[in-house]
Amino acid sequence: MTEVVRKRRPDVLTLVAGLLSLLVAAAGITGTGPWEIVDLRWLLAGTAVVAGIAFLVAGLRNSRGASGD
């Protein structure tokens, strides 16, 4: 029989947890905290931009799928 292979999407929560753990490990190795390297205002602004792009992409994907009904 033919087996259907489904495409797996990455788990966002695990990805974020992994990136945070890498950041903590780098801070431990270098002896400096991430707050000493990155300005929190730029971090918040970058997060807002990434979230906005993600929302736009999600909205476009949902609107394309709804037209086939």
C-alpha cells in the first residue's frame, strides 16, 4: 500500500525554548547577560515587527484556503 507522508511543521514553543536556552548558555560562558548586549527597546521593536509579519502571513494563508469552499 501507498503510505501518505504528511509534512511536519516545527513546534514554535520548543524552538523559542531552545533559543532562550542557547542565550542563557552564551551568557553563562561569556559572563555577560543578554541585557548588557542587546537594548531591550530594539528587542521589543524587532519582536513587534516579526509578530506583525507572522500575522500578515497567517491572514493571507487563511484567506486563500477559504475561497475554495
